[in-house]
Amino acid sequence: MEKSNPFTDRVLEIIRAIPRGKVLSYGQVALLAGAPRGARQVGRILYARGRSVPWQRVINRYGGLSTYKVGTGPEQRALLEKEGVVFTKDGIVDLKKYQWRPGAHMIEKLQLPEDVVFEINRKLPFQK
DNA sequence: ATCTTGACTTGCC
DNA sequence: CGGCAAGCCAAGA
């Protein structure tokens, strides 16, 4: 099982904060957890401890499901659809529409370094 | 201490 | 956002 370190705990905490019907990419979760280049680690953590959080709300940066590689793709899609997420004909999620944008309160609570906060504002822009 | 792997991302066509 | 090379970084062998 995945060792419980500070980074792992933050990752799980952040994923638990994603609202129903919203999604975040691996990279965005890593960023919010304070590791701008930790996307792969997020995937690895979910592979080991995914069942303890709403893992279906974490997808890749194109809106696609990376879980097809490990066999849980169909399940993830079903879970997301059950909470209202609609997939396009190409089988991807429209990030413009479903990407979660954490509130300022959440960002502040995470006590992130200034440069990371800057990156968050750049990569999680408000979108129409 | 290497070397390989991989639920990833970015840069460049 | 299609394809591909290069980064990235922790875990496992």
C-alpha cells in the first residue's frame, strides 16, 4: 500500500474536495498539492489508494480517461455519468464545462508557496 | 546504486 | 487536441 506521507495525504484531501459532477486533471491535483510536476505520482497514488476517494473525478488533461490502461475505464465513465457528466462522441469530457475551480478559501487553506498559487491562477482559469 | 516503468504533461509541429 | 519526443519523479527490481 502507498506510504502515508504529507504529499499523499494532501492529494487525497484535494480529491475529496472535488464536488460531484466536477473533475480535475492529475496535473491540477498535483499542483494544488504543492507539486507542480507530480502528475504521475497522483496517478500512482490513485492506483494504490483510489478506492478511498472519489477517484472517478480525476482525469487527464485532454478530458480523457487514463484508466482504460488499467481496466477501470468503463467503471469510471459510468460513475461520472451517474453524477451528471456528459461525454462527447469521442469519449472525452469537456473540461471547459466540468473542470472544478477551487474557491479562494480552499487555496488559502492549503498554505501554498506564492509561485504555486501563481501557477494555479494560470492553469485553472475561469472559463465560460 | 543503477535501470526500467508508468491512472502524466508540455512543447512543437 | 491528433502525433511524437522529451521531461518528470517515485516505486520496484
